[in-house]
Amino acid sequence: MTSWILLFLAGLFEIGWAVGLKYTQGFTRPFPTALTVLSMIISMALLGLAVRHLPLGTAYAIWTGIGTVGTAILGIYLFREPATAARLACIALIVCGIAGLKFLTPPPLDSITQSPPLHP
């Protein structure tokens, strides 16, 4: 379960750096730039910790999905980007994909009492 929490937090920091890019104004504003770079580092570090026990493809897809959905929603809320039915439907499909990957992925290795085989 810890790996999933780390992955979720990594996704939140991905949202932070993606939205932060808008506030850096092309990396010309020092404070927003520093926060954006810090969010990037934290997001990558948490993702790196999560993939120690989660399948890479699943973790990466969920990480980018959380970032995509969160960034799109904040873009609508903060920057008045269009909230058309088609856009919202696409966001909903991404959420369905994230949920599907989460529920169809076997438990992380850290929650299995038996070690995985060394040779498949």
C-alpha cells in the first residue's frame, strides 16, 4: 500500500510542476521557477521509490494520468481553459484508465510474504 501512496503523491507533485510551468513565465521568475524545479525533483524521486515495488508500466501510466487529469482540471479552474463536454469526457476516460490499472495490478512485492522467483 505504501508504494501506491508514494505514487499518488508523485502524481500530485507532477501536477504542481506542470501548473508551475505556467507561473514561471518561461523560467524568468525565480521563485515560481524554484518551486517548479523542486516539484519536479520530488515527483521523480517519489516515482522512483514507487517503482521499486510496482510494475513500471503501470506506475508510469498512473503517474502521468494523475498529472494529466489534475493539470487539465486546474487549467480549467485557474486559467479559464475550455470545459467542453468532449474535454470532460476525455478526462473521465483517463480517470477510468487510472482506476482500471490500479485495480487490475497485482499487489506490490512489499505486501507479498513470499519472495518472487529469481528466474522466471
